[in-house]
Amino acid sequence: MMKFFKRPIISSFLALKTQDSIAIRATMSMSQKVYAQIGSDLLNEKATSPWDNLEFFQRSDFRLKIVGLSPKSKILLVREINTDEYAMVQLKIPSQVKDQEITSIQIYEIKYKKGFELLMGSFIPLKLNTPKKVLITDFDKTLVDTKYSTMREVYDSLSKPINYFPTVQGSVDLVKRFLKEGYGPFVLSASPHFYEKSLRDWLYQNEIFTSNIFLKDYRKIFTLSLSELTTKDLKAQGFYKLNELVQILIMTGIPDNLVLIGDGFESDPMIYLIIRSIIIEQHDPWVVWKKVRALHSFKLTRRQQSKFLTNLHNLASLKRPPQISLQIYIRCRETDLDSIRNRPLHIDFLDNQRKFIDYYKA
């Protein structure tokens, strides 16, 4: 019987290239699995359930060597960095070195086997051209009508492929429309991080091709050390989703055209209007923070309050394009469209912007 030895793998990777820098975000894991897929085999692969990918719960220490290469594969830059306690790294490197452009990146793991540099992969950064077009969409209740109200529904979500749940075709069609217009897609979900393989399966099966998937790292909730997420974040999604959304925009820079797609069942309308308050209305981040921190859907800890305020200031300080287009779409069922559209947010500068939301039935 053939036996596979465990080795480090990159379980998620994102590299976004702008004129000045390349933002890199990578998460490592250990795996015994070997994937060899070419051509159309990827689209015909059997869908997996989140339960099949619980290996992503592992925590290990890695050290990565990041190599920036020119179009002729000349080494322009070498950086070494340790992963954090959740096996993740986030950093920025220059997009040019001595007037030579970095066009590809190689990642090596150099700690797991002493004396060996294990090639994790070669990557071409996603280049965000000008004018920048960015689409950020929620997943649960927006693209797929998932349910987590009962223990049975939670078990089904873990044990069954995502295509077991109904597809929200209206939302899928909306996303595909913007993809045809040249928007770079990002998927932001509060689903656990070990859902990533299953989400990617579903997205590829529905011809939504993106490597930019942001999920909630549940290891940060169940760790014994101080973390930015706590057990209250199992249900309260506001801080997590807003913080990750801001992180995406810090990586991409404020785009010329931004589309935000979500659902009306949780906090998406409020989160998207907070973003609009900062980058369109140019409200003072301090004022926004003071209003939002008391909301029930956020329940910020002291650590989260500090991080939240810092990130809002970072977002507000980004260079702004001369003209910014921001479109917000919120999915509703036909039976609750009016109630969601008329639901107050109880913050005056957010309620004044609700007219800019496009509520659609799907």
C-alpha cells in the first residue's frame, strides 16, 4: 500500500499587485494528500464536505522564504518570515526593485526539514490595473441559501458538500455580470476556515474563478492566548466581517469601482454603509468608531476596539482615486424585502445612506 508522508502545504494564498507594492497573505498547513489535476479534471472533481478538511485546524510553526523574480526569472528580492501562531503571514514587498518589475513569486518552507528548502509553489500576483475594479461578495445566504439554526442543520453543513444547499441563482448571475465587466472578485464569509476547499469546489463548479477567499479562522476563537476573536464572535459577525473587509481594501487600495454584495439577514447592510461612510462620505473614523462600538451586532472587546479604530484610520488615509463608484447590493427573499429595506440602523449617518443600497429579490 502506498504511503504518503506529511509535508507542509500552502492551504490559502493571495498576492495582489499594485503600482507600488505586492501584498501577500498566505496560510500554511500540513497534509498527507497529493492533488494532481489538469485540464477539465478540476471542474469534474467530486465535491468535498468541510468535514473532509478538518486538517486545517492544525497549528504549526513555519518559516517561509519569499523570492521575487523578474520576467526573465532573475532573483530581484529575497525575504524570510516566520508564520504567526496560526500559520499565517501577511506582508508587503515592493513591486519593483532597481527599476525591474517583480512578475512572479516563489515560496519555500525552510524550517520543517533542516537543511532543505521545500518549494511550496510559484505564483503570479493578481495585478490590479487602473482603473481598479473590485467586487466583494458574501457567501452564506447570498450565493448559497445555507442554514445553521438547528444542530441537524449544523451537522449537514459540515458533512455534506455545499451544493447540497440551494443556490441563490439571482446572486450568482449578479456576480457573473460584474466578472464579465472586468471586476476582480473576493469572497468574504464568516464560515470557518476549514470550509475553504469546499467553498472553492462550489465556486469552480459554478464558474466563479477566484483564489481570493477570506474565512473566519476558528483557531483564533478557541485559543487560550489573547486573540482578536473570542467565543462571542461565533454568532456576532460584525467585527470580523468589517475588519476583514477593511483588510481587503488596504491590500487593494481604494478602487475606482467597488461593488459590495451581501444579504439582509445579518449585518451586511450596516457593514457596507460604514465602508461607504469612510471612503465616500469621508466621515471621521473616530466618530464612526464611537457610534459603532456600542452596537449589539459588534460587541467589541477592548482589543477589538483598538484594532477596529486603527484599521478605520488606515482605510481613511489611503490614497483616493479622483472618482469613486461604490455600488451596494443586498439580497432579500420576496417575503422580507420590505421589512429589510425599511429596517432602521439606529445611527443617523448610516440611515441617511440607506437610499444608496440596491435591495434585490433572489
